[in-house]
Amino acid sequence: MTSIVQDIQVVRSLRKDLTVGTDPKLPPNILKSIDIIHNCIKSGTDFNGWKKVDWRNGGGGARGSGPAQQRSGPNSGHGQGYNRGGNGFFGGRQSSYGNDRNDRYEQSSSSHYAFGGRSRGGFAGRQTPEPPQSIPLTAGTAGGAVAVAVAVAVAGAGGAAAGAGAGTVISNTVHMPSVPSVPSVASVPSQVSADGFRSVPQKYVSKFKKSAEKVEDTILNTIILGKLNKFSEQNYPEIKEFITHIIDSGQTDMIKCFMKLVFEKAASEEMFCPLYAKLLSELSARYPVLLTEMTNLYSEYMEIFEEVVETSAENYNEVCKRNIGKKYRRGYSQFLAELIKHDVIDADTFTKTVTKIITQIEGNIKNKEATKLTEEYSDCLQKIMKAIKTNSDRYDTDSNDENNEKKVEAIRMTLKGDTSARIHPLTVRNSDNTGLSNKARFTLLDIYEAIQKF
């Protein structure tokens, strides 16, 4: 066999000379090998005279019987290995269509994990070979190990050749020890279900997103806030009607959140403070529950005019909370004056706010570190006086009824009397007032002169 392969390699090396038509001098043994190869190709056999039989499709020759039939059975390991491999050269050279097709079918059906556990139809699916039983080898059986191995191979093919009248088929009384079984199903990923199909992957859910969000929060954060962001004189009737439908739902918690949202928007948008005050005035006339919520919010917003000195770690959170609300000081001061003009809050509430601001200024004029604070309080007081000085006919002439005008006039007289008396000493320059800058002093002077013109 080795010499033939070597001869063939020599022939291949001389292929170029053969194709160009030259006549090289070859040894006789090589010429004889070439003739054998040509004859084998024509007859379809190997060099030993064996012919391959397509036992799957019944083509290529008649079925044999006896040992020959058992050797070419579907479960015969030796038969398949010989037919497929041949002698190492001719076996891989010529193969039938049926064997290639069945080989591809076997590979494709067992390679994918999704179909590995399914029973395959056809010839292989109809076979039910008995599982081999293992017995220990004794001294008497150890000598015939080779014969037993052949018996196992023949017994595997015996089920397929039984119908052909095989005379001698070794029964399953003697078998080799059972080989560990290979699992038919490959390792299946976790996302594959029991029937072999992939399960639908779950939708990605961010761990930072709230799993359960209230419907009211969604409405406030998306719908109502979106409407208020577009709030202006042109779309005032439309937004008012929309908010009216929201309040008609009767959700108490939702009304509280709505009122707080309006207060924050009005305090942060000083330009639209009169318009927000008009909106609350008209809504509170229809829904008295809004007045209760405004009273509660007033108590909360009064705390932003108070200064808390950090003395221990216990009130640190309280300090942080109030520092956040300080940004609404100027806006809330103006909003408060607009509410009093629209008769939404009473005069006592307004007077208490003005008194608290003046008290904070008087308490910090000796503190050199509180210069910025006194300037901020002076600005808040100035916004209140400017708002109370003007009338509300800019946005709503119907609200200037006689009672409301008398109420505003009474507040002006109070400011002209007690409030101006407390502001006047702050307008005088004093070297002891290190916490009162020139900016704050001139602002207070403008306030004093504006009050005198009421």
C-alpha cells in the first residue's frame, strides 16, 4: 500500500509533462499502477476488487446476506468505517449521493441544540436497537476479547439484517461492557425552553427607573407642567379651562401638588406673577378648597424669610432645606403682593410678611457678614411695595371692585404709618451698621419715599 502511494506521488510530480504531450520514460511498475488506477475508475472498485454498495438507497448492487449483509448494516461500525474511508486513497475519491446526503443530514440534525432532542423520522427513526448489557470479563472470556468485540458490531447490525434471513446472528447474551452513553442533547442555554425553541427575551428595565409611579405624578409632571410652561396672556383662557377640568376630578392630593406647583412657578417667574395671581383668584372663587391650600403654603413659605444658624449636626438637614427655598424669596414677595391685590389673602397675612422682612433687616445690620443678606431682604421689600403700589387693572378690570380697593387702601395706610417709621432709621448712614451696605441703604430709601407717595 505504501509503495502504491509513493508511485502515485511520482505520477503527480510528472503531471505537467503528461499534459504537454511529452513521453517521459517511466518505470514498468509505475505504468502498471497507472493501468490499475484506470481500471478501478472504470469499474468503480478499489485495487482489491471491492465495490462500494449504496445500501441506503439500494443502488450499486444487490443486497448480500449473512456476514456480508451484517457488515454493511446501518449500525455496523466496521462496515461504515470501511465504506467511507476505503483504503485511505480511493475511499475519499468516490462517494455516492445518498451517503453524502445522509451524512449531511446526520450532522445538521445533531449539530443544533434546538433539534438535538427530537426523534428523527425515516430509517434511523424506525430502528429500535436493544441497549447493550454489560457483564464482567472473566478469565475464560478475556482470551476472546477480540471475538466479543466483533460480536458486538455484528449484533448491532443484526436488527437491520434480520428480515433478510441472516443465518447466524449473535444474540444479546454476550456483550461488551456498556460504554458511557453520550447525551443526545447538547448543553442548552438558559434562554431555551423545554421544547427546544428560544424564549422571547425580557424587555430591558432600568434599575434606576421607578417600578410603580402614581398616575397623579405623571399628570402633574408631564401635562400640567407642560401647560404652565406655555402660560401667557394669549392662551390664558385655554389653560384655565384645562386646569378646571383637572380640578373637577376631586383628587385632594392632586390639588395640593397643583397648588404647590403654581406657587413655585410664580415665585421663579416674576414676569408672570400677576397672571398666576389672577389664575388663583378666579379658581379659588369657584373652588374654595384652594384657599385652604394657599393658607398652608403661606405658612411654609414664611420660613424662607427666617435665618437658621447652624449650631449642631441635628439641624443640618433643616438648614439645607431652607437654603433651597431662599431662591424663591424675591419672587414670592412679589407674588404675595399680587395675591393681596386680587383679594386672595387677607391683610393680616400680608402685614405679617412685611413685618418679618423688616425684622430680619434690623437684626442683621450689625453683622458684617450679613451684607448680602440685608441686600436681598431689601430687594424683597422693594418688590412688595412696587406691586402694592400699582393697580390690578393691567390684567383684570373686573376685580377692581369697591371692597377690594378699600382693602388695598387700608394696607397702604398701614405701610405709610408703622412700616415707614421702622424703615426710616435704616436709611440714615451709620458707622455702626456694618451689615448694611450702601446698596441696601439706598434701596430702603427708595422704599421709604414710595410709601410716602401712597
